[in-house]
Amino acid sequence: MLKHVVGLMTQPMQEWEKIRDENESVGEIYLRHVLPLGAVSPLAGILGTTLVGWQIAAAAPVKLTPGSAIQIGIVYYLAILFSVYVIGVMIRWMSETYGAEQPLSRCVALAAYTATPLFLVGVMQLYPVLWMNFLVGLPALAYSVYLLYSGVPIMMEIPKERGFLFASAVLAVGLVALVGLLVSTVVLWSFGLGPAFRV
């Protein structure tokens, strides 16, 4: 379990080749990587927002009720699981355009392992101070983008030039998915499913 994490952080090119050669099923990818690492952010968020609270500038910390934090954490976790799969499906769909048709499992693996730095940085939600999360989250996001650009040619078995274009298209899909999640959050909050704060 989680055997590729260190390799992706230290020697990503070699690790992508190992991941490609394993040919894990979608279920195995989820069981060994997405389910445990995807839980880091929601669990840290639940603890951070109930015990520490988040703080903007010099204002007093704002805390959520445990019930509200758990509810949001569950929805957050399901959104992570769903997003990895949907991006994998989109990679599979786009692979035909780039002459890089691969099985769905490999496309989901590309999506899942690319997100590893974002999964790991989720531990920062234990101490949800906005500037600190931004300071640590930005390099993690940049490294995820690097993993995407380095992983696409290896996982999809295409030349680097075509891999660059393919990775750029995947990045665009990821950004659209992020905007979709943000819009969904606003819609849910407008229907009264927003957080409940502790007084």
C-alpha cells in the first residue's frame, strides 16, 4: 500500500515506468492509493476545523460544529474519489485524439498518482491558517503539474512533444473540474447545506 509515494517524490520518471508496468486494475489503484491518501485532507479538515479553527489575518479562529465538519468531510472525500475517476475517464476519452489509446485503468492511475502531492499536502488542514496552507499548497500544486507533464508520455506511451499537448489538455480538464466543484459548493450552500459554526 502507498508504495509509489516516495518514488514519485524522489525519482518520478522511474516511478512512472514502474506504475505503467504494473497494470493495476482501477479497484487496486483505489484500494492501494486513492482511498487511503484521499482521506488525508477530509480527516485533517475535520480535526482542524473543529479543534483549531481557521483564521484569516488577525481575526479570532472560526470553528465548525463536529456534526457539520463530519458532513462536509464525507462530501469532500466522495468528491475526491469521484474526481479522480472522472479525470481518468476524460484522459481515456482524450487519448484517442492524441493517438495514445490506453486502458481505463492506466488513465485512472495517471490521474490518481498525479494527485499524490495534493493528497499529501492535505495534512496541512490540521492547522487551517489560510496563508500557511497557501504557502505549502502552491508548491504541491506545482509538483502535481510536473508529475502530470512527466507522466503522460510514459503512461500513455507517446512522444514527449505530443505528451506536452496531451498533458495541457488534461490540466485544462482538471481546472474545469475544480471550477465545477466550487460552483457545486456554492449551490449546496445556497440550499442550506453549508457549514454550521460554533459560537
